[in-house]
Amino acid sequence: MDKPILEIKNLSSFYERRAGGIFGEKERVQILHDISFSILPGETLALVGESGSGKTTLCKAILGMLKDYTGQVIHRSQRPQMVFQDPFSSLNPAHTIGWILEEPLRLQGKLSKQERKAAVVEMLEQVGLGADYVNRKPDELSGGQRQRVAIAAAVITRPALVIADEPVSALDVTIQAQILELLRSMQRRYGLSYLFISHDLNVVYELCDRVLVMRDGRIVEQGDVQRIYANPQHEYTKQLLKAAQ
Amino acid sequence: MKKYNGFLLCGGILTAAMLLFILLGCFWTPYDTTAMDPNAMEQSPSWQHLMGTDKFGRDILSRVMEGAASSLFIALCVVAIGCFFGLIIGALCGYYGGIADAILTRVCDSITAFPSFLLALVIISVAGPGTYNIIFALGILFIPSFARIVRTEYVTCRDLNYIQSARLMGAGDLRIMVAHILPNTLTVLLSALTIGFNNAILSEASMSFLGLGVQPPTPSLGYMLNESRSSINSTPWYMLFVGATIVLLVLGFSLLGEGLQRQAQED
């Protein structure tokens, strides 16, 4: 069996807050409680839970943005990339689509200028936009088109893991299906793994292999999509499934 | 279909005309600006002297041309200093935040809290009057307004998703500040520049009016305005022409600034 590209072992995280105004005593609040899981190459793992359940904090931990934590986050690939929920704040409005897509390659510094331009055009075509989008600005694009660009920008450096934070929940239902299909085709082409954060269990069922259900900073249930949907063990998972129907 | 932008058009034409007028004055003036002619004192406007002459018989048009040039030069330098340091301070404060930001913001606030004119007077009284001292004094006073505008832009931008993805892609702080956020501040900066430019021209004129700016015999609009006060009865056109020049300069840039702002909003 393949080695997991991301392994998280016994992760707990904390943040400090002052109780009772600026002169109150500092208090260390625990957000994540002893979280362990791993992501295999080419796999799509769903992270499900209501807001405030610690999904965002877990993301930050994976991206190395947490300071106060215990446990281990082990990456076996280069840095993960991210696709955000809101397609309107995920593209820099001051630059053209071409510039935005070329920037990750520039920062990577592996390709020459011509190679970068060619890669940008190729990527645009793969996400279903044409080469003529190179000179367009983000505000000329619709939400779905922007999300395509955001996916292209995340995938263009060929990362092993892409974190998708509710990538379709801000889009129309018809566009949702197209974007999900695009995510799938990118996965087939590049062997990506996704960490797919969502509260839409229907979307999760369609796209994902395994599910992590989180609540109050704990993983309450994890397993194959089929198994969890057919036979949920935890009360909270049952509630979520009921709400989705 | 592009909407017709009258502000931009009028401001652009007026500013271009004034700049041409001033540029011409840098290379050629009808008369020597300091040459006194005892035979042509206090003349009213005529074909020989389009704006007339002052009480020393100096050609007012020539002096207005050169005076406007020195005013423009000072205003440009002042705005350049204010913008340059304002940009650096604002960007660093807005991007990093923290204690340094809190301190610098308070410093900027306290500079703005003083009447700027008073502060300029203090600096001039320590450094002495003169062209470069006035540039220095006004330049410092112009830093906070730019710093504040730039800081706000950086604060709003730094946590947006596209900046986060840039960070994930491995962009360093400097690259994010210069290549990712700076282009987003340009529209705001542009209108701040035109407004700042107007303020600089007016401040310079007031300082020179009080005799603290450009020193005679070099002409300057503010100083000439002061000079014309004493001869308002005998040569009222002197004051009129000098005042009109200041008004046209400021008006041109105001319209241009307004036009740019509207253009930016539309885009």
C-alpha cells in the first residue's frame, strides 16, 4: 500500500484568550482534541462538520499556520495548495488571469518564461477556459469561471495535496456540478489528493472516498463514504445525514 | 460603451495647458524675470506686457511663469517625499501590524492633530526659510496622510484569500507587499496624489505669502500675491493674474483627481 502523503498524529491545538477584558487572566482554550488521520495519494477525504467544529483550525494546522499545538503533522510531499470558498476574494483583482496563473510558477522558479506562458495556456484549456482568458481581469469573470481559475492556480505547480474549503457552496447548482467534475478530472490527470471541506453531504457523497466527521474539535467518526452513509454509528452523523435529505 | 467623463477631460486639458505654460516658462519668458524697467512701472496689461508690470517695472507674465514653475517644483518634491515615505511606512504598518504599527499610527495621528501650518512654521523657524527647507517641512507633514491611506489598503488586503494563496505558493513578505498588494492601492493612491498635490501648492503659496518659502528675488506665486497686496489700488490686475494662476493650477488638478476617481469606480 502507498504511504500516506499527509499524516496527522495526536494533534491538539490551543489558543489563548483573556477572560474578562484586557486585564483579565489569560486562559488557554483547547480547540482540537487529539486528532489523528492520514490522507493517501489520489484519495479524496471529506471533512464534515458544522461551523465552529474546528475544520478551519485543522486546515491551518496542515498549512503550518498554527503556533500553539502538540502532536505531529507529517507532510510527504511539497506544500499543499488551497481552493477557497469565495471565488471573489481568491483572485487578485489588480492582475490579469495570466499573471495570476504564472505567479506560482514564477515563485517555484523551475521554468523559463516561455515555458511558464505555455503552461498557463495549457492549464487554462484544461480547466475549460480558452487561451484568450490570459489577458482578462478577474472582475470580468463569473463565479464559476473564477473558481476554475482558482483551481488552475492551485494545481499548476502539481502539488500532491489540494485543500478545497467548500469550493462549490458559493456557486449555483448547475455550476456546482461542473466544478465538481473539473475537480475529478484534475484528480485523474495529476493523481491529486483532496481534503474536501464541506457541510453539503450530498456533494461529499458524490465526490469523496472517505469521510471525517468533526464536532467540537474532535473526530467523532471516520470511514468509507459508503459505510458511513449506509450505517452511521455516531448520533451526530445520523443528525447530519438526516438534515441533508 | 464608455461613459463620458467630463471631469477627467476638463481636468486633463486644464492641467496640460498649465503644465505647458509652466514648462515654457522654464526655457523662455518674454522678459527677464528680475529686470526692472523704470520706464514701464505699474503698466496695465498691453500687447507688450500681457499681464502688465509691477511697481518696479518687471513683466508680471514672466514672473508668473517662473513663479508657477517654482511652486510646481516644490509641490512635486513635497508630494514625492510624502508619497514615498508614506508608502513605505503605510505598507509596513498595515502588513505587519503589531506594536510598531500602533506606535507609528499614533505618531501620524498626533502629527495630523496639529494644525499642519503651525507645525510647518515651527520647522521653518528652526531650519530657516528657503526653498529646500520648505520642501523638507511640508514633505514631513504630508507623510501621515499617505501613510494612513496606504495602511488601510494593506490592512484590508493582507488577510484576503488571494494573499493567503500567494503565501501558500511560497511568496515572501516583500513580494506580497510589492507585487500582490501594491497594485491594488494604485487607484486610491492616484487620487490621494492629486489631492496632496493641491494641498502642497496651496501650502507652499501660503508659506511664501508669509515670506517663509522661496526667497526674493526668485519669483514665487505666494510671495507675489503678498507683494501685490500693497499695490492693490494702483495695479489690481497683478493680484488678479497671480491669484488666477493658483486657482487654475489647483482647479485643474482637482478636476483631474475627481475624474480619475470616477473612472476608477466605473472600471
